[in-house]
Amino acid sequence: MPLSDIEIAQQATLTRATEVAAGLGIPEESLEPYGHYKAKIALDFVDSLKDRPNGKLILVTAISPTPAGEGKTTTTVGLGDALNRLGKKAMICLREPSLGPVFGMKGGAAGGGHAQVVPMEDINLHFTGDFSAIALANNLLAAMLDNHIHHGNALGIDVRRIQWKRVVDMNDRALRQIVASLGGPGNGYPREDGFDIVVASEVMAIFCLATSLHDLKERLGNIVVAYTRDQKPVRARDLNAHGAMTVLLRDALKPNLVQTLENNPAFVHGGPFANIAHGCNSVMATSTALKLADYVVTEAGFGADLGAEKFVDIKCRKSGLRPDACVIVATIRALKYHGGVDREALGQEDLGALERGLANLQRHVRNVQTHFGLSTVVAINRFPDDTDAEIARLQTIMEPSGVPVILATHWADGGAGAENLAKAVVAVIDEQASTFRFVYEDTLSLWDKMKAIATTIYGATDISADAKVRAQIRKLQDDGYGHYPVCVAKTQYSFSTDIALRGAPSNHMVNVREVRLAAGAEFVVMICGDVMTMPGLPKVPSAERIDLDDKGRIVGLF
């Protein structure tokens, strides 16, 4: 029986963080160790790098995710290891896993097989405490808001127009809609409320977009938490909360240094979901890595319609970062699923389903090439039951696109299994100049930005919203937020808002159910379809399999 991901990770020989850092030119005095194998990088060292030239930035994204799995994080790790095997100075930048999916559906999110970041257990669980700090900062603001109202409400906050929710880093559907402040006048004003998961918090988005402690504090101060009775915004700085929030986040903002199974450097920092937030690791980590390495491989969450679009239209727009190439990850199994095959039958050869499912990959390739203007490579994360006929059919159909389609076996073989992928990516960077572009311009209205994403990237005919939501969007436009980018929250499983529509559906409508202002992060969230900002656990959560064995070792993470 093959080893599980956690068994592979537990058998790895790790290099001390000081040695990993030394390979990047980071002095020991600029490290803040968290044990032997993980450390934070001091912000004064990060600041000292600002005049260095940037390396090449490689974005890894994927087709629309399926229950079969695509292996985007695994490919990111494998590609980074492969680049180092080719003699390139490379490192990777990933997001931190959220405990919600770890104990829910995923069971872990640190890569897989022989392409993982380690120490795997630490990264998947409490790590360096960043998510706890983000939750505390978020909930401190909520507590100070309620406290202000309780002690006289000098700002005249309308308790019916409170916008700020508390958060917890766990999937808990019972907290989506609650009644708060019961028990009498001493406990505040009773009202309907709800929790979000930490990764959906605006504090997480701010954390991942901030470029310094000063920028972090300014953005936190700009958070709109409520409105007055005459509908004037009340911000975190009006409550004098942003200073204390910054204190809670001071250490968290420092990038986390870990390593791959092949002892190559990795930053794992920040973790917004791409289906409900902007889905990219921190600007701080990516920008720092680009000063330390010649090639930096980073990922954007879920499919290219979500994570990559937000990487381009939010992260790149706000930070000035520009990717030099993009890798789109697919599997033959997942493509057959998009072609209509049931999960149980994905191991059987089915050329017709593969052809139908390739429409999903082709649309993602077209979006990345045409609408993001990025040079593209397709990575086929190979499974043992992929047949030669299926591989040949895929390559034949994709050939007219002119995009290299590279088979990779990094899950089984580590960096050695992704060397051909690494060579193709380097060649694309050297030979093809990307013509990077945004999907929409800042000058478009919020409504037209949402429409541009839906019609251009999702293949929709149009967007819709009820009168209340349209009025909210108009008010945000009139209040001066129209120049903000749009952050779409929708299902990751389809280009549409209907998870049942696999492949590349067209001529569908995208309904905007709710709109939220993220004034500190400087974007407007458009919540579409049935997507939830507080997920629930599945019928059999991964938590049921996670345990300690008789020797005190963690088992069940994968």
C-alpha cells in the first residue's frame, strides 16, 4: 500500500530554517524561529530588499475544480522543486490552510505525495498563529463596535445598519444566522447577526494586500463597520480600533519561511478563499520572494475564473506585481468529470467524455491568454489510470492552441517528475513576452465591472440583481467607491453559479445576491448564487479521520 501524504511528510529529513534562510541570503538575526523548521522573516530585513531587482513570477492556476482533484498546490510545489533541480534559484509562495477545510472536506492543504511543504502537520494546523491573530483583530473590532453602542453611541450608529461580523476559522453552518446580545440591556441591543469564516474576513483580505505595517494600519482604519441613522459610514478609526488591531497583527504580517520535501524554500503566508475572497497569498510574501529568488512560483485559488482573475484584477492591480507566465493545471480524470462521467467511473477510459470536458480547459486557456494576456503552459497532473489513448487525444485537441501541454508526475516523483514542465515554463518566459492586461478598467462602473467578468470570463449572457441589491450598488457608486475592483464570490465548481453545470456553460445568467463593501481592502464583494461565506461540514468530515496514534503522532491529515 502506498504511503499517505502525512506518512511521506513524517519520513522526510528536514533542514533547519536557519539553513534554508542562509541559502536565500537571509541572516540568522533576521529570523524569528518557531521551532526548528519554520520561522518568520523580520520586517526590517524585508524593507532592506526594496532596491533589489525582481525575479520572474509564475502563476499556477487550474481548471474548474472537481471531486477528482486537480493538484494545483502539488503542482506549485513540484514546479518549484523542478526549477531548483535545473539549477535555477527558485522558491514558492502558498497560502496557509484554513482549519475549516482541513477538518471539513480537504483534510489538509500543503500539497501531496512527494510534492509537499513541510512541516506538514504544523502548516495544516495552528502553524505560526497568523489565522488566530486575524480572527482576534476582526473580533476585537466587533467587540469595540458593540461596546461603543452600549456606552452611549456617541457616533449615532444605527443598530439596524451594522455591517461587521465576527469570524471563526471553522466550518459551522449554525453560526451563519444568529441572534446576538440576548439577556437584557447589559448585554447590548438584540439583533440578527452571523459569523463568517476567518478567510472571508476583510481583515484577511487587508492582511494579504498590505505592503507594510503603516499600510496595514491605514487599511484597517478604513474598514466601514456600520452606518449612522442618516447613512454616513462609521469606520474602524472612528472607534479608535485600528491601532490595537495592528498590534495584534504585527508579528503575523512577517512572512513565514518553511521548505518543500526537497528542502527548497517556501513562503506560506495568508489564506483568503478564492470563491469568497481574493484567493491569493500575501503581497508581502510574494514581493519578498521576488527579491530573493530568480523564479517565484505562486498559486491562486480554485479555477482560473476565480483565483487567477482576482490575482490579476485585485492583487496585481493593487500591488504592481506582474506574472511572467501562467501554468494551468488539469487532470484527465477531472476533464472526464467535466465531460459528464460519474466520479466512480473516472478510472475507465472514455475518450468522448474527455473531448467534452476539454471545453473547460480550453476556456480557461483562452481566458488566461486572451483576457489576462499571459503566456501559458498546461500541466497535466498524471494519474496511473490515464491511458495512452486519452493522453494522445488531449494533446491532439489542444495542439491548435499553440500552448505547450506537459505531462508531470511530481506527486509520485517529486521535482524530478516536473522537470519537463519546468523546462517548458522557462522556455515560455524566455521566448514569449506576456502582454499582461486587466479584464476591466478602473473607470467602469461597479455594475459594468461585474458584467465584464461574467460575460468575458464566465461565458454568461448578462448579470442580474433584485431592486435592493441594485440600489446598494448604485449607492456604493455614488459614495465614491466606483473605482474599486470587484471581488466575485461564487461557486468554484462551475463557470456559472450552478454547480451542476460542468464543462464550459454559456448563455447563463449570473445573479448578484448580495453586495458588501470592503473599504479597507479596497474592493467590492459581489456574492452570487448560493455561495456561503460560512461553509458547513460535509456529511462525513475529515475531522472524523484525524487523530493521534499510540506514539502521539498525528494521523489522518492528507
